[in-house]
Amino acid sequence: MNHTLLISALLATLSLAACDKPTVVTVPATPVAVPGPAGPQGETGSQGATGYQGNEGVQGETGETGETGDQTTVIVVPAEAN
């Protein structure tokens, strides 16, 4: 009786293990787009319309003439950069 029970348990285990085969799913690789060579230069586009010309501004007032200098030139040397 012990042998019959042992053989039955062994057969049940093997039969259940044989049915439990996972399905293998192969995922296809993602295609990589490879850019080809550049095509020929296209034709130049048409010239656009001329933009709106604004109104001419108002002439400002002229300042007074300054005094004549004493012909001395002052040269300002810029500060040395660090």
C-alpha cells in the first residue's frame, strides 16, 4: 500500500509539473531609424513683400553752441583689468 501511494503521488507531481510550462514570448527588437544621405538643395523661395514704412519722426531742438576750448587734449587711460 505504501508503494501504491508513493507511486500515485510521484505520478501526480510529474503530471502537474509537465502541464505547467510557461509560454516563451520573444519580443521583437525595436527598429532603429538610420538617416540616409542628404538630398539635393531645394530651390530658393520667392521674395517676401516689403514691410510697412513707419512715419518720419519729429526733428528735436538744437542745443546751444559750446565755448571754444584751449586746445588741450586729455587722454583718459582705462583702468587695468585684473
